[in-house]
Amino acid sequence: MPILDELTGDYERADALVHLLIDRATGATPSEADFTDLRSYFVEHSDWSSLLPHWFSSKRSLNQFWGYIKNKLPKYAERRTYLWDEFEPLLSRLETGTILPAEDEIENGLKTFSSEEVNRSWRRMIHRIADDPEGAITASRNLLETILKHILDARNISYDHDHIELPDLYKLVQTELELAPEQHQEQIFKQVLGGCSGIVNGLGAMRNKLGDAHGSGSRRVRPLPRHARLAVNLAGGMALFLTETHNAKVA
């Protein structure tokens, strides 16, 4: 019986796919036919394909996957952790049905950079909201910094890679993409673009106050999931806006 018929739902199918990949990544020889069926099911499923790891669709056989994973991570334990992390967005969606506003649009937009760092930052933000709001807030700020640096690198704009602050990075991108309020005449554009600056500065301050990037005393205010969700949505929206503006100007 085909494996798709043996399993009763999409969560079980996704879980089986991850276990199959882990088996191959740790020296076992799972069924090629099972891999082909499960891979095709999720790659061709419009609701789930955007949640797959960015590298997965190009691996059309277990041998191609083996060539990828053996060069990426040397140890079995590292491979197991990596695969569970990579498929966490798909597994969480299938298990809980939870969706953030515009989550799919943001994730698809960020894939423009073809950067594992960018896409992992976005997924890390989403899945820390409930259990680790401090970490989600820190990851939100880090995603924006990563996007800003990718845009500057793509446009050959120099900056101090090690000692530049988030607001200064944003000012460079603002000017380059013509998003500074003073570059526009219409009052509504000035107001909206000024709000964008406020979001970037606010996320940086939020990370310093509520994130987990710094040590804290016993009286520190602890953020709740709703605070983390706000930070994630703001960072995701800004990241998508900046990415699309960059792409439009390149085109």
C-alpha cells in the first residue's frame, strides 16, 4: 500500500517525511518510493509548499538529499536537530492550524534573498511567540538587521559590519530606497514613512528592554506572547515592505 494511503492525515505524512529524512541522514536506507510520494505530495500542495525548507524542493531523490546533508553537518545529532527545526513551520501549522497575519506572503517575499539566514530568522520568530516571547522579540529585531544588511550588500553600499546600530542601518537603506520622509512632498507619504522609522527604532528599543539579548535583574518586566506577536508582525511587515521596494527598484 502506498505510504500516503497508510497515513491518516497531513500531520502524520509530514512527520513520516521528517523521520524518513532523519533515517537517511543518520546512515539508514529508507524507501525511495516513500520519499518520492511524500515529497511530491508536499511540494505540489499549494497550502503546504511555502512552509517547506527552501532547499527541499530541489532534492528529488534521497541521494541528492544525502549529498546536501552530509556536507552541511558532520554529526548525526546536528542533522536531527537541523531537520526538526527546518520542518517546524510545516509541522506546527498542520498540528495547530495557527497562522500569523500575512505569514505566507511575508515568508514568500523573504525568499527573494535565497538566504538561509533570513528564512531561518523568520521561522525562529514565529515559533518562539508562545513559549519564548523574549526570544521572539530579539529575533524580530535581528531579522530586520539581517534584511537591511542584505539590501545594502546587494546595492554595494558600504557600512560598518560590526559596530553600526539598527537605526543607522535603516537610515542608509531609507536614503538608498528613497523612503526617507524628507525625500517626498506628499504629507501622507511623509507621515507613513515616518511611522516606518518609528517601527524600526521601536523594535530596537523593545529588544533592549524586553528581549533576551542582555542580562536582566530580578525586577525586569517580562513580555507576554501578545507583545512578542506585535513585534513579530511589525518586523515581518517591515521586512516584506523593504524587500519588495528593493526588488522593485532593481527591476
